Amino acid sequence: MTSSKEHLWKTLEDLTSDQFKQFKWLLKEDFPASRLEKADRQDTVDLLVQKYGCEEALRTSTLVLGKIYRNDLAQQLLKTNLKQTDKLENGPRIGNGVGSNGESAKQKARLDEMRTEISQKIKEREEKICEIQRSAELSRKSAERQTEESVLAFAGLVQLVEKSLSHLTEVIEYEQKATQKQAEEIIKDLQQEISELSRKEAELEHLLLTEDDEKFLQDVKTSNLTKISITKPSYSESVKTSVDKLKEALSEEMKKFYKKAKLIWMQQFAVEVTLDPLTAHPQLVISQDGKQVHCRATQPNFPDRPEDISVLGKDSLSSGSSYFEVEVGQKSSWDLGVIYRSIGRQGPTATGPGADLWKFSLRDGDGDNAAGVDLFQKAPVNKVGVYVNYEKGLVLFCDVDSGEMIRGFSKCSFKESLYPFFSFGGNNGHPNSDPLVISSP
């Protein structure tokens, strides 16, 4: 006969990964978080039975299953437990002699259970291998992108330095040529005066024979060139100006490099996001591969609350770091972010650190001052990256093309699993039919 522990274990096996995480989360007040965090389904059963005993463990599990909306499993566990209790109390007593057929059947059942358990463990490990391989592949691609960006960035810096040096050399050469030309002109004038004075000197002998010495001296005209000096150019000012401009340009280039490096680091946490048709508004159409969404009409009649025209991703973001990218193209209005699935169509109560929706919005190209909308006041973007760190309570939005961080929420206190959120954001008379497209980094 299957024991209560086995019934409980089989019930937990029917939970999805997200539901099992929620199940353990609801037990955190009674167990150390460190033990629950690494506990698999069998470990969780052992913890419950050790603390409460079989009967109380079943009762507690039934209550928790109801809280995570698995009333079907709660009822099944309750009925199975009642049947087992009834058999123990009213069933026939079996002595020590058991037929070989009975023993064989029990042994076969036990072997089947062990085979199922082993198959499950193999499946879990195969899934873990796929997860590790995907992580390693993302890390490799991240390293390649970072290397390419670094080579381009440093080549650009070298080019910038060479251009600045070339410009400085041209300035120094220009100033030197100007000084040289000034010197040559002065020397030419002085040589002309020397020639004139030499000619007059030769005429002195003739002057001695005449009395017109006063007129002779008046004819000797000279300039004051002997007191002229060449102004030496100050290259230090040109060098200082050039170096200051170079520092400023290098600083801007390094800022761009750091932004791209941070983006590449976030991209290594990329997760596979597909749209969930079950959460889509009736006016939205999901592509067959679950990567695109658009409206059925070119200019649909949107309700007052833009968040209604939305769809969620299938898989939750409930631990560690996650990242995904969305092409928004030329759309005039949209919302992107993460949200609690539990809020449903009643709409979020607020956005921000203590809310249930964390989003970034564009409204008709130039923003909207409505409450809860994060204004988009920079140049339009073509592709938006969304980064989430669940434990740190961090949500960041960035322009994938430039690496610019365009919006962020920090110190958020997440109470549930998060789901990618996509909304068309209304149209208000502006064309907004282009699709939202989930893309790979």
C-alpha cells in the first residue's frame, strides 16, 4: 500500500516548476530559507513529515495547494488520504503468510515507482545540462561581442589620437611657416637697404668734390628695421588646446564604450521569451512562433486604459538575472516591462519599486503626463532591452543600438513571479499598427 509520504510526493510531482517554487515560498515562515531553497520535491516531503508528522503534513500541504490555485490536487490528496485511512481502519487483517503473487505484485509496483523516480531524475539532469549549455553558449557569444566592441572602440580611440596629433602637427607647421615667412621678408628688406647703403658709400668720394653734402644725406633713406625682431610663436597654447579637446573626445568615446560593455554583460542573461496567447487581448494577434504581436485593425478603438491591449510572456522570471529584447520599430505608442500575472485584467495599481508593474512607455512619440506613465523624452529607439535582477529588485531598460540606459527601477520588492509585459499603448489618432517583435541579442 502506498504510504502518505508517497502520496504527497506524487502530488508535488504534478506541480510545475513555478508552482513548486510558490509552494515552497508559502512554507518559508516554518522552515529556514536555506533548506527550502535547495530542497527538491522529495526533500520537501521529508521536511514536512519531520516537522508535522504524516497527518499534519498532508493537512498543511492541502491548504498550501489551495493557496496556489491547485484545488484539484488538494482534493485528490485529501480523498487519497481518506481512502487510505479507511482501509487501515476497516480493511482485512493480513497475516504473515503472503502469497507469492501478492509479493510479486508489490515488488513490481515498487520497481515501477523506482523506475519512474529514476526517469524523473534523469529528465531533471538532462534539463540542467541544456540549461548549462545554453548559459555557456550565451557567455561565449557575450565574450565574442565584447571582444569585437573592444577592438572597434580601441581602434576608434587610436584613430582619434592620430587625428588629433595630425591636427596639432598641422597647426605647429602653419605657425612655423608664418614665422619663417615673416623672417624672410624682414631679411629681404634689410638686404635691400644694405645694397642701397653700399651704393651711397661708393658715392661718398664724389661727394668730397662737391658741396652738396646736405642733399646727399637727405637722399639716403633707411628704415628702422634694425630694431625689428621676430615674434616667436607659443606652441604650448596650441598643444594645450589640442590635448584638452582630445581628452574631452576620449572621455565621450570611453563613456560610449562602457555603455556598450554593460549592455553586452546584460545580454549574456538572455532568456527565451514567447508570447502567451491565453493572456492576449482579443484585438491582438500572436504569430505562430510566439515572437510577434500586432492588432487586428490598423487603427483599433482602444479603451481608456492602454494597458488593457496587452499580452504576457509564457515563462516567468522568478530568480537571478534575466534579459530580453523587443523591436518597437516606428510605433508611436507602446509599453514594455514586467508584471505580476495575478493582477489580470483589472489592471495594475501603480508602477515603480513598491508596485505590481514595472514598465517603460512611449506615448504618441512625445510622452504623456498621465499617472503611472514613465515619460519617454529622448530620441526614439528602434530596439529596447529589458534587464531584471529578481533578488536585487532591479529593472533596467536600455537602447540596444546605443547602449544608453533610458529607464530604471531599483530597490523593488518583488512578491510574486514576474512575466514579460507587452502593450500597444493606445493610438489617439496616430498610426500604430507596426508589430512588437521579440528578438535575440
